[in-house]
Amino acid sequence: MSRLGACVDSTLTWIGNNKLSSFLIVCLFAFIVSTWTLAAINADLNRRLDEKNNQIDPATTTTPAIQTTLTTTKAPVVTTTTEEPATTPDSGPTNLRLREDVKPILYDLLLHPDLQTGHFTGNVKIDLNITSSINDFAIHTHLLNVSSVKFTLSGSNVAVKSYEHDAKLEQLKIYLTTSVGPTEYSVLEIEFSGSLNDKIVGFYRSVYRDSEGNGRYIATSKFEPTFARQSFPCFGM
């Protein structure tokens, strides 16, 4: 035991004095062991692969055929018939803008407000310049009740066939019994009425206080930009 102990002591002493050499020896030993182990594993895998290959008989192995069928479908023929929409005869002026061949020259306007009842009546005479032959035209009016329409050409009355109010376009459409123009002098005369209440544009009623604090009614107007048509029939923008 003394010899074995002495050998161990001398070995430990040598390792302590030669640490680098001892580390390299250990690494070399571990490399050799791992190389042998990997070689044994690789040989075992190759052996198993050969056994599997020997079990497969190329002569008896077949690949199933895949049959593909191409089907052609003929698209149906679709026939579409479109009917033209039915047309109706021109029923008169329907544009948002008034026609260009009827222009106002002069307005002669009378407004009579009743400040107690909150209503007003009026009469307007409009001198017109007509530059082409017409039998209908339109002017602007909104929130007014038209009671009479007259048309005069060079001092002679031309019968008005009919007139109607288009609330959506804010227009009064006037239809004559015969064509007139072109002419530089014709007069359109309209009688109408309206309300002074519940609005602050057009022709309306407002209140002010006098020196004694009493409320006084007055008739007020606001025509711009397109509120004149709420006061009297006119050619607005």
C-alpha cells in the first residue's frame, strides 16, 4: 500500500506541476473515445439501412397509374334584350337655371304689408327682352301664392294658357297660347301674396322698441343671395 500511495502522490505532484500537459492528455483521451463511439453508431446505421434495402424487391414494386379526365363544358349563350325607355313630350321648362333668351329689363314692384296680421300682398310688372321665339318660360318664386299672371306684347295682351308652381325648382312656369318674339318690349305682370311670419329672409316682420319700451312692428327685407324670390316673383340667380 505504501508503494501505491507513493505512486499516487507522485502522479498528483506531476499533474500539479504540469497542468497544461495534463489538460491536453485528458482532451486527447476524450476525443479518441468520442471518435470510437461515433464510428460504432455509424456502422450500426449503415447495417440497418442495408437490411431495409434488401427487403425491397424492385421487380414487385409498382406505381399506381393516375388517370386524368379532362371535361370540357360549353358555356351557355345568354341573350339580353334591352328596351329603350319610353320618352314623353317636352312638358316645358325644367332646368335649374332660367332660359337665356328671356331677360328682365325693369321691375315695377308694389309690396303692401299688413303688420298686424303678418301677411302681405304685391304686384310686380317686369319689362322683358325676348331674343328668340318662345311659348313658355319660367321665373323664380318661393313661398308665394300667385293669383294672377298677365303677359303684354307691344301693348297687346297675349293670353296665358296656364301657369304652375314648381316647389322643387322654386320656379313659376308660364305657358302662352301662342309663340312670341323676338321682341325688345313685353311686360309680365303678376299678382301675389305671402306671409311675413316665421322667417328672417325675404320679406318679413320684425320688432323694435320705441323710447317708451313698447314693441313696434316693421317690415324688413333680405334679398341676397337668392331670397328675393320669397318676396316677389323675379329672375334670380
